[in-house]
Amino acid sequence: PRTSAFARYFSSKERVVVLGCGWGGFRFAQDIDKDKYDVVLISPRNHFLFTPLLPSTAVGTLEFRCIQEPVRTIPGVHYIQASCTEVNIHDRKVICKEIFKQRSFTEKFDRLVFAVGSETNTLGVPGVQNNSRVFFLKQLEHARSIRLKMIECFERASTPFIDQTERKRLLTFVVVGGGPTNVEFASELHDFLRKDVAKWYPDLHDHVRVVVIEASGHILGSFNESLVEYVEKLFASRNIEVFTKTVVEEVKENVAVLGDGKELPFGVMVWSTGIKQMDLVRNMPDEVCRSQGGRLQVDEHLRLQGEDGKGGITPLGEGTVFAIGDCAGDISRPLPALAQVASQQGKYLAHFLNNHKEEASKDIPNAPPFKYAHLGSMASVGEWKGVIDASDIDKSSKDPAKLKGFLAFALWRAAYWTKQVSFTNKLLIPMYWFKSAVFGRDISRF
């Protein structure tokens, strides 16, 4: 059953406002006890996005709708499509703007959960923002834009009015950042080129160039060295150029200026070079304590920390305000900005409020603290191959668990298939995998 606005305002239950519907916010909204709380979820995006499969949608291996779950499918949650612009912790209210006409409204809360996530960090490089040929890869609209632009490049390159220099530029795809998301995108792009472009654009296939630019010495920097070496050799055998220890100093309209002064013309650039905090987080009052990277500082129970006016630190809002996911950080136990971190925090916080809500206002709650359990790292690297690094799970082991090749790829697919929320997507995803493998990817542009 859905919770009506009338019922919410006259309910005797505590109101929990959740800002964001990513891995942390969505999981929290699923698990929080609706018999104890009225739950209001506010987010400009009305769906949860299964981000590990996002690179697959950018080239048509999967379709966009099969990796998202509508927020309104969570029973007992009242959803408002809006962006939060200000939080008043002392008056226990949030000020928001609905996304359609930018009209402001206020929503009161008894408890508040920050789960706003993060945004792509451009590192202040001129020309990245608002460039029609530079794309981030964090939302569904990004993947859709990349897909349309790539098809446009192939269609334009096949017209008789394009000279060789322009054709070469159009068919150069630059990927900035060597993390798992970009490695997976480059791998998906390679599979698309090898199977679909070679079939439907045979005269263009040999002119395509894929370049990965990474500022550090290696791609997949968080993975085991042997796995990194394996992927780098794979990329070399596929003619995927990897520029390490290289930075992009500036992006002109369709040219990347590298740190050594060389210019690299391109048709499409995908930019994923880490994260930065959202405006809402950056603009929080000075009393709010910060963790690494400007994150909101939380304690071991995920309560937002702030100055008490006496030189000390205390939970703000008498322990009624929490933060999870990419926007939250604990100085004593820093965690990476990963989906599995946010999901585990959302699950823990829901359990904490379901069973220990009276403890939240105490200086030292009599409740178990949040403990992160790392589940390993994995990536698909194309041609039915993958890598899995589980060395962080058991650091005491002299032979860390690592896997590569087809078995790692099969486990990658199996793991992400089992993580799907709805039966619909569990049905659709294997169907699209089968379709792309047997019949190829869709190259329509509409």
C-alpha cells in the first residue's frame, strides 16, 4: 500500500526523511520498518540504478530499463521527485525544490538520512564541463548519450563528405581514468567494435582507435598487481592504447591537450576520474565536521558529527541525523566510495533504527557499531573474460584469492544477476545478454 500525503501529516509515527535513492538510500528505504516510521524519500532521480552494469548499456549489451528499479516499488515509502537545497538540523526540516518548475517546499523530519551520493570530479580541467563530446558515466542519461553519440560518429564517418583527418577524429574514442568503470567501458566498447562494428561498418572498423588515459602508473590501481598486468596485456593485444602517467590538461571542443603538450583529437570522450561531494554536502554549516574528501563525518553508528561549542565533537540533532554512502566518512575507519559500502551501511542503519532507536540519542549507544565486510573487487574485461580480486578479504593469506579469465567473467555475471532487486530484471538481463551474444547489439539511433 502507498502512503498518502494526508495520512503522513496526521500520523503519530516518527517521520524519517531520506535524501537520495542510490545504493545506501534505496537499501535503507527497503529495510526500514514502515510500521514504526513514516518514510519520505526525496531524490531528483525516481529510480535506483544498478551502476556496475551501466557500461554495458552504453554500447547496447543491455538495455537501460533493465538496470533500474523505480523508487515507488518500495512498499510504504512516500516519494517526492525533488532536490534538497538546504538542511536545518536544529529546526529539523529540509528545504527542497521540485524538479519540474523549481518550486521550493519544506519537509519536516524526526530523523534524517543523508544518502545523496557524489558526482564526477572534473579536477578543474578546463573544457570538460558542458562539452557536447565529453560524457560522464554515472547516470542512465549519461550512458544513453554516449551510445547515441558513438552511433552518430560511425554514421558521420561513413558519409562521402568526410575527409580522412575528420574520419580519424570521429573514430577516436578517449577514456579518461583507469578505474574499474572505465576499464569495463573500454572492454564493452572493444566487444562492440569487434563484433558489431566489424559487421555493420566493415569499411570503418580498421580506422577505430580506443585510448585509455590514466594519471597513475597502472590501470585498475586497487587490484592485485598480477591482475593489473593481465588486463594491460589483454588491452595491448586488442590495440587498446593505454597512456599511463598521463594527464589531460585541457579539453578543447574536440581535442584533448595532454600534459606533455600533445594534442589528441577525438569523437567521444568518457570522463571518470574520481568523485567530489554534492553542493548540498559542500554547503553544510561549519559546525558539521568533515572527513576525508570533504565527506560528512560520522561515528561508528553512522550518526552525523558536529562541534558542540566546547571544543568537542557530538552527534548533531541529538543523534537524529545520519549519513551513509559516498557522502559519509569516518576518520578512524576510512572506507572507499563503493556500492557495497553504501549498501551495507543502508542495511545496518535500517536495522539500528528498527531495533535500537532509543540508543541513537546516547553519547555511547548500547548497540553494535557498523562493521564493513569487504566482498572483493571484480571487473569484466571483454571477450568473455573478467578479473576478481579477493585479496582484501583475508589479508593474512600468503596466497591472496584472485581469479581471471572466463570463470571470473561467469562469476561476475552471476554475482550481479543475483543482486537484482526485481524478478523482472532478473528475467530481462539474461535475455539481453543472450540477444547481444547471438544476434548482436542494436545500432539504431533515435
